[in-house]
Amino acid sequence: MVNYPTGFILKPQVDEFEALPEAEQLVMCMADIVGIVTVPHALIQNNGSYAYITKRIDHKISKDNVQLIAMEDFCQLDLRLTQDKYKGSYERCAKIVDKYSSRQGLDMTELYLRIVFHM
């Protein structure tokens, strides 16, 4: 979107899903309350409705440069093709955490919290 701050993602209201920005903000606030670390997020006024705005964590921005920060998800760590992204399981995610984490206990606890929160 034009004239919005670099380093943020703006999600305006769309006709297909009423109150989607408000719903996304609600879920992020709930995640904050239960202790899930989230990126900075907020609702902002946008032409008579709300838009959801969140800080990008995959860009490091300086005055002269935007540096992309590589971020991997479970699909990539499991060497799955993008089209197979949603064919995994929670068990598979736990095995990936066990394989790649240098702090398995803490990361398994975080995975469990996120799974329970998601349900």
C-alpha cells in the first residue's frame, strides 16, 4: 500500500469477511495474554473502518537499506514443497523441533502452548 510506513504489514477491511481486522487483532491480543510472544500489532482507522497493522520481522530497515532476514517455517525445515505446506501434523512439528532446537524442552513447551491456543 502506498504512503504506509515501511516495515509494517497493513491488512485493511475486505468485503468478503466482515470485521477481519478486528478478529485478527483480538486473536493477537489473546495470544499476548497467554504468554505467546507476538510482533507489535494494532488496529488503526482506515477510511471509516479499521485496518490491522503489524510490524514486519523479516526486514531490517535502516535509512539507506532494507535487508531481508531469512525466516524458515516447518514446511521448509521438513523439506516439503510449498503445495504440501498444510499436509503435516503436530507430531511432525514436534519431531522437527526435536531435530533442530538447541533448547528442546523450552521449544517443545512453546509448541505445545501454541497448539493448545490454536485449538
